[in-house]
Amino acid sequence: MHGLYETVLEVELPFGRIFAVDIALEQSKNKPFSPDWFVFGRDNYFSFWLCSYFPDKEGLSFTYWDHESGNEIDGAVWPDLESFLQDLEDEYINN
């Protein structure tokens, strides 16, 4: 995430947006994100985009979470930002 924020301030995508770092840091202070998740964006519906502060045993760090689902945040599913965004873009194009 550091590399991204060194390059851009925020990003608008057809399927969501990546927050400016100050907004991301503020969002990340809130429950249920704190202390494990950095909230760096959201889709155009109900899901926040999350990056764990530490990769899991498989090296996975990225996921999304639907705040209206009532579910807990599951573990990470993607190893890096590129694969995360690529899957979201593919889903957007196919739907």
C-alpha cells in the first residue's frame, strides 16, 4: 500500500474507489477494522476493501467485507493489491 500512496492520492475506478490516505487512516481506526485491518477503499455497493497489517501464513493480505452482511471479517483472500483489483475488475466486467 505504501507504493500505491507514493504514486497516487486517491483512485476512482468503475467498480469502486481507493480512499485518500487520510480517509483510509480514519476509517481504519473504527471497529471492526482496528487493530487488524487497513481500510483502503470500497466498492460501489456495500463492501469495504481491506488490507491486513500482517500477511497470514499463506502470504495473503487483501480481502473485502460487506458491512451490511452482519458477518465477521473473514481472513484475507488475495496476496497483493494487483491480484485483488484484477479479480474485482473481472467480476465487474463479467456482471
